[in-house]
Amino acid sequence: MAQKRVQLERESFSCSICLDLLKDPVTIPCGHSYCMICIKTHWDIQDENRIHSCPQCRQTFRPRPVLVKNIMFTDLVEHLKKTGLQVTPADHCYAGAEDVACDVCTGRKLKAVKSCMVCLISYCEKHLQHHYDVPQLKKHKLVDPMKKLKGNICSRHDEVMKMFCRTDQQCICYLCSVDEHKGHDTVSAAAERTERQKELELSRQQILQRVQDREKDVKLLQQELEAVNGSADKAVEDSEKIFTELIRSLKMQIRSQKETEVSRVKDLQEKLEQEITELKRKDAELKQLSHTEDHNQFLHNYPSLTPLSPSTHSSSINIRPLRYFEAVTAAVSEVRGRLQDVLTESETNISLTVTQVDVSLSQPEPKTREEFLTFSQEITLDPSTVNKHLLLSEGNRKVTRMREEQFYSSHPDRFTDYYQVMSRESLTGRCYWEVEWKGAVYVAVAFKNISRAGKSRECAFGWNDKSWALNCHRNSYNFYYNSINTPVSGPRSSRVGVYLDHSAVEQLKKTGLQASPADHSYAGAEDVACDVCTGRKLKAVKSCLVCLVSYCEKHLKSHYDVPQLKKHKLVDPTKKLQENICSRHDEVMKMFCRTDQQCICYLCSVDEHKGHDTVSAAAERTERQRELKLSRLQIQQRVQYRKKDEELLLQKERVVNDSVEKAVEDIENISKVLKTLTHQIRAQNRPEFYYAEDLKEELEQEIIELKKKDAELKQLSHTDDHNLFLQNYPSLTPLSPSTHSSSIDILPFRHFKDVMANLNEVRGRLQGVLTNLENSVRLTVNQLDVPTSPSEPKTRAGFLKYSQEIKLDPNTIRSGLSLSDDNRKVYFCNGYNYVSYPDHPDRFTWWSQALSRESLTGRCYWEVECTGETVVAVAYKNILRRGNDYACGFGKQNDVSWALSCYRHCYDFYYNQATTQISGPASSRVGVYLDHSAGVLSFYSVKKEMTLLHRVQTTFTQPLYAGVGVYYGNCIAEICKLK
């Protein structure tokens, strides 16, 4: 075979699994051959299914075939190696961009199969053979191919880094250990690897343990969810069998409260519509004033604008369907469709003549480069128009004049004689672009119908009425239009910016285009007439604030041509020019007296206004223009808020109607179901269910994170290179600490237990449900009126905006306490003036407390003056009243009240048996701030400054009532009158 120089195909002796030459070849029953280790590994994976197949033909075998070495293939492969015949590598054996290449191969390199940690070289299979044959090389450490072998070489000493400095936490070579790392704590890299490998394995064990714990927690939470639903369903099922009474009363109450709710919403809608109308009117006034070019007219009219009334409505409205209605039916979801207008722009050739120009005011021209760049236009030059002596480059944006003609095809749009080129894009609207130039150039704009062929002026930029051009020389500029040359002064620059406002007509006026006056060009009774015209006067197009004269287009020409007149200030025509003349000195009023808030002339400033705070009218205009702009932004923002409020109010009205009708419908259809009780059960079920769901989701997320971390550690633990292991060890993503318990207890829900134990009392409590329904309606309406700023005030003045007039309810105060100062002050009676109150279900019978008459929702603020040891509190209406049970005390053994106990030198906060000691400046006055919808309750020490004592963040489910309490004889609590 050697003499015949037969080249064998590699595929004939390659394993289709590892794509390498066969090693210990075996042939399976279907006839295909593989490396013994490859097919064995492949079938090991299939052992779970007990079906083994051929990777090539997919033929299946049962049972698993016994592998027998193919002697013929083995001898053939060995014979090939001995005779030196080589198998031509297939394309997939060569190294690609992402592969590790053999460092020994010359020419086209093969893929490396191993990297040697001693040689620090990667080898293909051929060049690796010595490491298997030579005894000395057999001792070398071989690892999977690595691209980062050079990272094991010390950049300072060019030695292999086989040591690790624990002091500096880095890999080093043996020379480093006696040089800059001398005296440090150093060990071999292998020793450090062994130590950290132990830590890594310990971390993996901890992670796997946590995964198991979390999976147990997830199972328990699933049981918890099932228990929640099962308990709620059982309670609902039992309660539905008991009561059929009072359903008619419930329906009537719902409809009655619905009418009340809708009526209040409509009233608020009307107020919002009135405010929007007022805001739009105010914005129109400010917009008109901002466009006034005459500074004096601007300053004269600025203070006369109608002031904006303060807002009494919210900037946002929270739609919270009544919870009793929501318990009957789910809230209706409103889907908003968004309309997207597709604008199609088509290129239209328009031939403008003077009589066809539609005169309209253009928007103000930008002042800064940043403002110009907002109108920047991407422009490329059209090769079909370029002269043959011009060369286009850089994506057809750069043009260079050449001596030789360039090769361009013939085209009717090409300039034949003038060295010019036009853009591919047409320009309309407002556009801005910049031209970098060198030498002598023209920067121009032109209509598309400019002539192209020949040497006439009709083809040259700026020498006809179809183009405008700026001629840029090294030391000067000249502007050309219709053969008129206008020298232009200005600083030299290698870059020219061009701004175009296509819809404006000012450029046409400045270039001298004129039209014969039509009848509508003459001034009428309401128009500003030209002061220069004799006979029948034309309409003025500009008023000059220097000449104090209004000009028509014809007589205004001199202001564009005469250098001295060019400096005059031109504004839109106005009839009030004479108001700019000082009546006392007959001088132009160019100054403003801030002391007297009026425009004055320069003689006034040294006469009756001498010593006053005076500035130029322009400076005052600039200052107030900023204020005006800010006012407009605020107005526009408020308009947007109010429109959103209108939409939300409409949505709220629909939600209320839908909720009520559905509730009534359900009540009519289910005569044996006490809906209120069912809803109560569902309401208790929902928080527990959601909590368990959320906790389950968090645990599942933690399990994913733990498994990800374990995969990182596992991958690192299999790294053969000690140095790479030590480098990556500290860079692994740290594991977040666990926030969950390792076990979850499933407890029966006491709310459901209470419901089941007290079903017989529901009949008497249903009337209370109806009362709470009315309160809930009130709560929802009050939530509509939320102050504009969603943040908590910072100063006492800010808090006082939400001050609430609060009086104590005589039906709640305990006997032995006196009320005075319009039911705002409470204190102990002395022995001679003991007060006994008639029995009332709302009265506290043992605790020295009282609640307010007013319910508190929305955002409220009040202050309590305290003498001695007192309690400042808020509570739900359903707090217990009778007996000395701690469940009746503010902040004690209940979850329906929050209380701040005020002592002479300190404070304590109480809620549901928990006591929180509070440090803060002692004060005889305590401020209380409540944001019911946000769930915020704050207590402040009130002195010269407000100091926060304690803040509660929770969710309030009912209206709150202000409460006060006194401990003993000489204690007094008084709710302050703030309005």
C-alpha cells in the first residue's frame, strides 16, 4: 500500500461520535463501528430507557449488545500507524476562530486535543503522541485545551506561576516569592487549590442542603394554599345554608349608596371641567403674551393677567372599587386602544410665485447650536447632478474639485458647466445642516427646476430667482440672490451652518421679492396701517421699536438695505407703539423700575425714579419670560392631570354602576346566600392566599439561584488548571442570604374558625355591615380629593394645608371625663363635678379614652396639646368599648388602633401588644399626619421645627378616627384648633 501511495479517507477510520480515528474499534450488530469508550458512554446514557440505538442509523437493540473488539479494524489502524501512512484530516479537524489551535502545527493548524500544564503548549492528537510514548513526558499534567495558558506565565520573570501568595491573594512564580513577595504567606498553587477545593465542596453541600430545604418549603406552601382554599370553601359552604333575611335591605342600601357615590363623582367632574377650562384660558393668555416682541408691552401686560385660582383637586385619582361591591363581583377592566397615525410624506414640486405665498408667522428661530441640532437633516449629494469635474466621496457627502473629468453617465439633472451639485433629499419644514469647507466655495439652496445645461446665469447658484447662495472666501463672505451681491460681515470659520424654515416668508422679504398689492393688502379698520404710505395705506408688516413707526413691505425695504437701519428692532405690527413713549419726557421707555413695577425712560431713572431698583426692559423681559415659561409648563401639567382625573372619574362611575348592578343581580339570584358573610370570608382568604403564593414564588426563585450557584461551583471544581481555579474562585457570584425559614407550619385560620363558631351572631351583625358599607362609600369619595403633591410635607406650613377640624364624640367618652372647648378638650373630673354619661354602645366603659366624631380618610393633619401623661391615637370604629379588656385600649391587644404615649421626657409607640421606645425632643404638642390611601401614619414633635417621632407604613382597610386618652387626674389632652 505504501508503494501505491494510496491516501485513505479519514472518514473510513473515524468514529462518528468523537470524529477522531478509531480507538479500540468495536462493530455493533447494525454494522457501524465506533470507539469502544464512545459507544459505551452513549449507551450508558440510554440505560434509563432500556433501549439502545445506533447513533448513525438509529436501529434499536434489546437487550444491550455486548461490545467485542474488532480485530481487523484494530490491526488495520495499527498497521497504518506503523507504515507511516497518514489519514488526511477532515475540515472539521482544523482549528476555527473559536477553537484552541495546536501550537506545534505549521501551516493550517489542527484543533488541539490537550494542553500541557508543564510545557504550557496545546497539542493536536498527532503532536500529543510523544506525551503518551516518552516516559519523561508521561509525567506532564494534561488538561482539556485552554486558550489562557499564557496566563500561567509570570509577566515579570517569564516563569510558570506554581505558587500562591495568600497575603496578596494572587498566583506567583518562585522568583516572585523571593522578590516582591518575600516574607509573604506563600504556598504552592496545588496546596491552595486543595484548601479551596474543600471550601468549595462545603459550599456546594450547603447549597444543596438549602435547595432541599426550599423544595420542602415549596411543598408545604402548596399544602398551605390548598388549606387556605379548603378552609374558605368550607366556611362559605356552611354559611350559605343559614341566612336568607335582610337581602332586600342590602339591595336598597347598595343602590342608595350607589346614587350618593355617582352624584358626588358628577359634582367633582363638573369642578374638574371648570378648572380645565380656566387652565386652558390661562395658558392661551400666557402663550399670546410670550409671543409679544415689544418688551414694554410684555412688561405692561404681565401683571394684568388673570391670576390662576389654587387647585382644590387631586393630581391623581385612585379607583378603588368598594370592597363590599368588589366582594360580589370583580372590577371591570378597562382596555385603552392606542391609535397610531401613519404619516406618509410625498415629494411635491411647488413653483412659488409672489402672489401665491401664504404669509404665516414662523416659529422662533433657535438661538443655540443645540437648539439648531434638533432640526438637523441627514443630507447626501445626488450623483445625477454633480458636474464632471467634481469628485464625490465619504458616502456622497464630500465633494472635491478635480482637474480631470470624472466618469459619470449622461443625465438631464447634471450641471454641465458650473462646478455644482445638489442634494438627493428635498427640504421642507424646518431643517438644519452644516458644511465644512476649504478654499473658495458656495453653500446654497435652490429649487429643483433650476437650469442645468449651459453657461447662463440661470444655472449658477445665487444668480437667479431660483437659488440662494453664500460665497465663502478665506477672508470674506458674500450673499447672492438674483444677481444681487450682499457683503456679509462675521467671524471666519471653516464650518457654515444652514437653517431653513420653509414655511416662513421672512427670507422672501429680505431678498426683496415683492408683489403687487391686492385689495386685501390695504389696511382695514382693524389692521395696523403703514405710517409712511400716503393716500390709501397698505397693511403694515413690521413695526420698528426704534423709529416707533409701522411699515408696509415696500417701505420696510430700507431697514434691510441700510446698515444703520438693520440694527433696529422689528416686531409684528402693533397699534400700541406710542405707549412706548414716556409721557413726561417724550423719550422711548427702554428701562424698567422694579420698585414701582413700571416701564420708564432713561430720564425717569435719574429723576423721580432715582435710587430705585432699575434694569433694562430687555433684562426684565428675559427674567419674566422664564417665569412665564415655567407658569405655562405648570398649567399644561395641571391640564394633563385634570384630563386624567376626568377619565378616572368616568371610569370610577362605570365601575360603581357595574359593581352595584352585579351585586344586586347576585343577591336576587341567590336567595339563600348571605353575601356579606361570604365576602368577609373571601376577603380574609385573599391576603393569606396571596402571601403564600408570593412566598412560594420567592422560594422557587431562590431555588433557581441556588442551583445556578451550584452549577458555577461544580464547573469551577472541575477546572484542571490550579491558577485558573484560584483566579476565578473569588469572582463567583456571591449567594444572597436566605430570608425564609427552613420549615413552614400550616395553621388553621382563626378568621374562618371564628366565622364557623359565630354563625348564629351574623344576623345581628348584618346591620353593622350595611353601616360599614355607607362608610366605605364615604371613604372612596374622600379618596378622590388628594393633594397634588404625593410626597409627605417637610414643614409645618406644608402640613397645615391638610389640617382637619376634629371634635371628640360625646357618645364615646368614658364617664368621669369632661369635655370642653367645643368638644376638643378632655380631662378628668374632680370630685365635685363628676360627669356621668348615659349608656351608649360606642362608649368606653373602663378606659379613659375618646374617639372623634369625624372619620378620617385621604390626607389629614391635626395637632394635640398634651399636659401630663396622655395618649394620641387613631383607631377603626370597630374597636371594642366595654370592659377593662386590653383589647379596648388604644394600641394594646388589638390590631385596630395605633397609639403614641406621651410622657414628660420620652415617648412610647404601641400597636397590637408591641411597644417601641422612641427618642426625640420632648414637646407639649404632637402633630399627627395621615395619608390613608398611601397607608402612612406619622407622629411629629411640634416646636419651632417639626421633628419626626415615628412613622407607620401599612394598609388601612377602614376609615380611621382620631383618639385621645389621659392616664390620671391632672392630665389634659386637647385637639388644637388650626383653622
